[in-house]
Amino acid sequence: MAALSDGTKQLRRVRRRYNRGVDKLGETELARALLAGETNAFERFVEHFRSKVFHYSWLMCGSPEDAEEVAQETLLKVFESFDQLREPDRVRAWVFRIARNVCLMQRRKSVFAPAHELSLDELPPADEVPDSGRAPEGELLRSELRAVIDRVIVELPPSYRAVVLLRDLEELTTEETAQILDLGIDVVKTRLHRGRAAMRQKLDCYLNNRCLEDQPSPNPAPLTAAERHDLYATWEKRVAVA
């Protein structure tokens, strides 16, 4: 078996770190608790998914300001139709389907949307990506690695970026990703392959030559009392709160 490149190893490592906390089973339990009207699950659900949607939206929309709006609007829409959630075990895919649509709408009206983004033709062919097999000179700090991964993802063409975010960071299945993005399964697989290849190239370059400038990734601002009130009131209307 061929040795894994530095970039491949770091991609796998950051995925494990990114999804620490509430796992899919925990999300399912939270969703069921919210459907049952258990108020103690509300805060955990909002904190968990607000952070996830903010990060996804920042990488897709391109600015923390837009990501804040998308996170709040997504959660409002989630709670507006929460009583229609039929499969609590697929709540993550359901939330990101909504987030993707809200993000697309936000990009169309945003003053922060980039004037130019990398096109598919500007990426190297997947089979030309080097696999160095060299070990990095020392372990990157967790925060530094996350920031670099974010920079690499932002530089992907949007069509690849969307697939990589859902499949690799959010760990959704190929089928769930295809449904969220309204794509065929084969298209998702192709874009994932090329997106990963481009990321490995950038990561290998950074780990071995420090050729990518890393910047800290933004975090969502604390939820305001008004924002929390709007979310809670919307959820309360849809379920019989215990």
C-alpha cells in the first residue's frame, strides 16, 4: 500500500477533531428530545448546530458577516418546520439542506461575495497531484491546522468546496450529499475526488514548504438575547413544550 501523503494524513486528522463533541447519535437524541418538547435540549441543539452552520456558511459564503446571518436564518427555518422532521437520525443532513439553500440566497444579495472565485479549469488534474510521502517537520498545533484546512477549502471552486464540506467535514454520506446538492451520486464522487486531490496538493505544499499563509478562522459571535428569543419562540410554536 502506498504511503499516505502529509496532506491526506492531516485531512483525516482534522475531520476527527472537527466532529468532536455531539456525534450523530447525540444529534439524533437531541432532535428526538426537541420533538418531545424537552426544553433542556434546546440550548445544546442551538449551540451545536449554530457553530456548524456558521463554519459551513463562512466557507461557502466567504464572510463572517454573511455566516452570522445564514446561521440564524437557517435555525429559524429549522424550527419553523421542526414538527415535520420524520427521521431524527438524519437531522444533520436535514439541517444542512436548509443551510445550503439559505447560503445560496445570501450569496446572491451579499456585498461581501467575492468578485472572482477559482474555476474548475484552474485546478490541476487529479492524477497530477504529487504524493510526497514525507513526514512533516513537527506536529502542527490544532488551531493552526484548522486554520490552514479552512484556507485550503476556501480556495477550492465552489462546486468542489460544497462536496468536500458535506462529505469530509460534516461526514454525511455520498447519498445525503447528493440529495442536499441536487447532484447525481457519480458527480459527487468525481467532485470529491478532485477536491481532495487539490487539497492534498495545497496541504503538502504548506506542511513541507510553508507556501500557504495561514490566518485564524472566525468564530460566531455570542447569540444575543433577541436572537435566542426568536429561535425559542419559533420552536415553541411547532411542538408541545414539556
